[in-house]
Amino acid sequence: MSDNKILLTAAQAALDYREKLPHLPAGAQASREELLSLVNADLPDDGESPDAAIQMLIKGAERGLASSAGPRYFGFVIGGSTPASVAADWLASAWDQNAQAYSTSPAASVIEEIVAKWLLDLLGLPKESGVGFVTGAQMANFTALTIARNAVLQKQGWDVEADGLQGAPHINVICGECCHATVRSAIRLMGLGVKNVKTVSADSEGRIELGAFNRALAACKGPTIVCAQAGNVNTGAFDVFGPMAASAKERGAWLHIDGAFGLWACASPKLKYLTEHINEADSWAADAHKWLNVPYDSGMVIIRDAALHRNLKTARCVYSASAGPDFRDGSQWVPENSRRARGFVLYAALRNLGRKGVRQIVDNCCEIAQTFATELAKLPHVRVLNRVVLNQVLFRVEPESAIDTDAFNKSVALRIQRNGVCWMGTTQWRGQTALRISVSNWSTTTADAHQSIASVKNAIEQETQSSQ
């Protein structure tokens, strides 16, 4: 077998996996110890044949795969991957392009340019904005907030790239108490320190309270960055962007919106009420591997001021001079230089789905989330904790007989996972353990929801009997 023929072996194994994916248990089927017994070995002095290496990978990994691309995986906020996006991802690997600059891959450069235009149009964001393609929302938040840091200091006459942060004017950062951990991680990575964050209270759904926000903003002196959220990771709630944007603009503050999955609601007319005034922010972060349903990893950072965005990195490698202002060098918009050509996958996914297809995925997931909430609320001792406005459902089982309700909910979640019909995990919400459902997969149907609800019901009954 020639080396390249192994690609056919891998493709067939991938096709076989995708065919059986809807019928697989939702979680991994092997323990860590079992997986180690399959894959652990000394690194050989002499390499194996490509076929042997790939066959060992398949044999060693498959039972440890979570069926997160399948229709009944509701843990975290993980999208599936459409066939077109998987095919494009295979091509991206086979073409093996470095999307650093136009000179390293003219095709990757031009494709990114088109995808950026399509995304801004689809999401209704300012068409003059800059778009960078990163690994996910963590890097998108980091990139956006780094640009925000540079911009607000620039207004104060401080060049952070030349002079660093030592001695720089103090930067105020305002976040809601329910902001995502990636925002706080970005603040740490930027060197601003989480102890300096002004955390404002949130309402029962996790939305920033406007009164508390305005008081915090009024107390800020000097450069200020505000972090808002489109889609709370537990409840799906959106901050109220209009008043926040107006106050931030009046104060001269930078408004960033973490929209890891919620930004895709901009594609749905049904959800327009949640996204009003979202386009008045200065920057946005989102994941494509969530609601656009492309393979990992794929995220976007969007900056209203494209000139600020393009100047994210003023130091350039001497051997990679730009082809000119009209040519897109992908690495100008993101922290990385060498980088995967993620634009190929996004291009294929968007051409395949079109505006209507993206809208249908978002709307379908939200409708199924409503089905979950309605049907779960009918089960004995089950309380739905959030107002289901998007794709997130929080619920808690509160049997009268339970001595430790938090422990009971954790045990129910473990039973659901072991039963394998679906996968959902626990979270902490308002000091209590709850189960969380995230409906993010293009292939999930109402039948999948009912099958999963039956599994939840069985797990509750099993745990109730066990605890008596």
C-alpha cells in the first residue's frame, strides 16, 4: 500500500463512524484504564507502516470518543459537524495550507476575505469591521480585549506596544457576575489582573443589572472596558445591549460582547428581540464550532474598527512582507502566525447552509430546548430554573425524600451518562447543583428530545429507589 492510500483507509473509518454515530452511546464507552491498555506503549525506534499506525489509532481511540457530534449530546455547548463542513475540513488537512499570509496561501487569503464579508452580513454587524479566525471564543475574547486595551490606552496617549503596561494608566474593566470564565482568563492573560475587575450584579437569569452597571461605570475614572454577554452559558440569557452601549459610548468606554454561541441568534428573525443593539458594540467574539456546526476548532473575533484590528501585531517577520493593503494576511488579525486555514471549512459550511440553513439550525435548537423545558416540568419533583429564551435548559430534581439534593442531582446526571441514551452534565447555578441541557446540534430532532426525557425520567426513578 502506498503512503497516500492510507487516506482511503482513514476516510472509510471516518465514514463508518459517522454512519453509526446516531446510534452510539452518547458518552465514551471505555474507562481511562481501558484506553491506556489499548494505546500505551514505548515509542518505537523504527516507525510502523502508515496502515499499522492508523489502525492502532482507530482501535485505541474509538471506545474513548464522546459522541459529541451526535444528536443526543447535550453537554457543554458543543455543536455537531455537518457533512459539508467535515468534507471541507478533510480537504483543509490534505491541502495543508498555512493561512499566515497571502504569499503562503493565496486561496486561504481570498477565502477568508469572502467568509468575513458573509459573516458580517449574516450577523448584521457593521460591514466595515475586521474579522479574524481563531481557535475559539477564548482566543477571540483575548484578541478583542487586547485590542480594546491598546485602544483605550491609546486615547490616553499611551503606546502599550512600545512602552508596555508598567506605568500605564489604570484600566477599568467591568464584567457581570455571570460572565464566562474565558473573559476572566483573557483579562489575566492581558496582564490587567482579575482583582482589578469591577464585577456588577446580575439578575435571576444572569443578565447584568443596568442600575448596578451604570453605578459602576459612573465610578470609573480613566480608560474603561465593558464586557457584556450574548447567551449566558447556563440560562442562554442576553444582556440588554441598548442602554449599555449608550452609556459606554457616552463615557468613552469600549464595549465588548462575548457571544460564543449567542451571537448566532443574530441570524434568526425570531430571536431579534434578544439581539437588539448588539451591533452597537466595539467588538464581538463567537465560536463557529458551536452553532455553525463545523468541526473543532473554529472561532471568530470581530472588531468594529478594522484599522485597529489589522494593527493588532505591528511587528512582522522580515521574510513575510505583506503583498499590499488590498491583500489579506490572515495573521494580521489574530495572535498566531502559523495557522490552520479555517476559512475553507467556513466557506463550505456557509455555501451549503445559506442564510436560511443557519437560521433553521438556530431556530430548531431553540424549539427543541422549549420542548425539553415543557416536558421536564411535567416530571415529578423537577423544576426548570431558567426562562428558556435560547437553547439552554437548566433543571433541578427536588424530591422530598432527598437528604442532600445537590448529591441527588449529581447522581442522576451520572446515571443518565451511564445509560448512554443522551449526555448531559451538571452545573452550579445560584449556589445549587443543577442539570444543564445545551441543544446545539444540527441533527437533533424532537424525537431525540423525547427519547432523552424518557432517559432522565428513568434515571430519576432509579436514583429515588436507590436512595430509599
